[in-house]
Amino acid sequence: MIHKSAIAAIMLIPSFSYAATVLSNPPELNNKSYILMDFETGQVLAAKNENEKLAPASMTKMMTSYIIEQKLLKGELTEGEKVRMNESAWCKGSSTESCMYVPLNGTATVLEMLRGIIIQSGNDSSKAMAEHISGNEGSFAYSMNQEAKRIGMVNTNFVNSTGMPAEGHYSTAKDMAVLAQHIIHDSSKYYPIYSEKEFTFNGIKQGNRNALLYTDPSVDGLKTGHTNEAGFCLTTSAKRGPMRLISVIFGAPDIQSRATQTRELLSWGYSNYETIAVHPAKKVLATSKVWFGTEDEVQVGLLENFNVTMPKGQANEIKTQVSVQPNLDAPLKQGQVVGKLITTLDGKVIAEKPLVALNAVEEAGFFSRIIDHIKLFFSNLF
């Protein structure tokens, strides 16, 4: 338990020292909206109209696939589970939409459907999974919106599972980048599917529509989209060394432009920014007093390595603070959050990470707790 009256203890961590460089302007791109985001911190490196509500086309399927992945990881679905292709979801061979081409009343496994959604951008597989999970597509869209709110997509509303044009169906470049963050982090077991270049089902082989997968080895996802209303869209992730960037393009004029513009954004990002290792996991960054415990102090540190992305040459401007609650009550579990690590640049917070107890502290016996109550009473008087 953390006392409500506790005041956070602040400890300054030494900053870095690098030679300063000049940050160039982001590229000017012919599209409706774009964003370039650092994956680890969520920091926006460049953007245009990133909060404008626009039709996301088949990038919508990122939420459909994310929900499937999370249900697989929770055991609510199994990879080999059979999914029926009802007439309401079936593709009739129309050239106006992308399909996995599961036969009418035929079946495919959940994992096959997931590949059909991600790689082939199948409208049929998306709708079939929506019906399999929620009974109908409308109910599944409600779940999509609930999940969007949970992960912080604040300007998004889904009406269907596919991204086909519909009134009130919209998202933003920033929200799509947030969704990509969660797919990469939360669905890491299934994320490699987003980099697969082709998938064959029912004797029909189709290639991934993300052209960058074939030309840039650092690109490993995520999803294309296109309708007449939306234009050509693309959500992309690339990892070079320790640095992963996410870019989202809405409304490029053609297929080639959405790929070219994404290359320009990624090139600009990697040329102007770098990722710095701030602190490793499990290193003791502070100790804090523990009341009513078998030990008087707890060691505090990070569960994961802490890296920060910033303009090249500005690492000497970093200021890092450890903020730990000074009055903690036992029992404390190993890994329990007891504070946060804050990194600022030019007075602005650019990243935060939770600080945890690196060791467990058991509750002390009755008489020891009585003594601590007395000590705490008098310490609060002064």
C-alpha cells in the first residue's frame, strides 16, 4: 500500500554528452494525413493532420486481426478451430474487393483466417471471423470500438470489420499508429505474419500488398488499404538496430506514392533520430523505505530495458529522474510498481517507464508492525 500523503522522492540521473546536430525539416508529402511515431515511446517525430478523421479502408483489418490475436493468446480461440464461411461473409468472386476465397459453407482454421486477413486482406475472412466471434458483424464492430477505447484510440469509430466504405466509419493516422504499437507489443507471437509475403489457400496464391516488404529488409509490417473514398493508405513498421519506427499514410494518390512516401518518412526519421539506451533492466536505480516489513528497504529498478529516441546529437540535453514513493507498506511483491522513471528533453517529458520493486518484502510479525506504526506516527508529526 502507498500512503496518500507520501511525496514522491526525486533523484536526478546523469545526462549524456554528444555533439549537437541540426534537425532537418520533415518531407512534404502529397497525401491527406500522415504520422511518423517512435514505437517504444509513442513520441510523434513528424505529422500532418494526424488527428483528422478519415476513412481507413483495409487498415481497419488491423483491429480485426488484433482482436483475433488477443483471443488466441487468452485461449478464447484456438489456432486449429474451424470457422465456417456463411453466405453473409462469402466473396462471390467480385473484383471490387479483396478476398481469401474460402468456398461458401466451407471452413478454414482460425490461423488460416488470420493469415487471410493480414496477408490477403480478405473481406470474407474478416467477416467470417467477426461472425464466428460475435455472432454478427455489427456486434463485432461494437467490440472493435470497445477495444479501440481501451488502447487509447480516441478519434476512431468502426462500423464493420473490413474497412469497406460506411457512414460513421473513420480513424486517424495517430490512432492507427497506436494500434500498430499494440499489435507489435501485445501480439508479438503472431506479429511475424505481418511480414509474410504470400499466402496460398484453396489453391489460390496471393501476395502481400505491402510493396516495402519486398524492397526494404527493415520493414516487417503492417497493412495496406484502398478505397475510392480513402485513397491509398499504408501503415508500416521498420526496425533498424534498436530503433523501431511506425509510419501511417492516409490518402496517397496511387499505390506507388504510398510506398514512396513511406520510404521518405522512414529515411527522414532514421537520418535525424537515434535511440539511446538510458538504463538496463534489473539495475538498482534507487532504494526506498518500507514499513511493516521483514526488511527496512526495497531495491527499485526497471523490468525492461529503457531506451529513448531523440534527435541525433541532442542526447546531452536529456534529463532523467527517478520518482519513488518514499512510504511503502509491506508486503511488496517482486515486480510491483512503486514509482516511475521520467526522461525529459528541453523541459518536455519524452518518455516514462514504471519502476518496480526488484525484490519482494514480506510482512513483518505483529510486534514489529506495532513498532513501525509508532515510528510512522511520530514521523508524520514532524
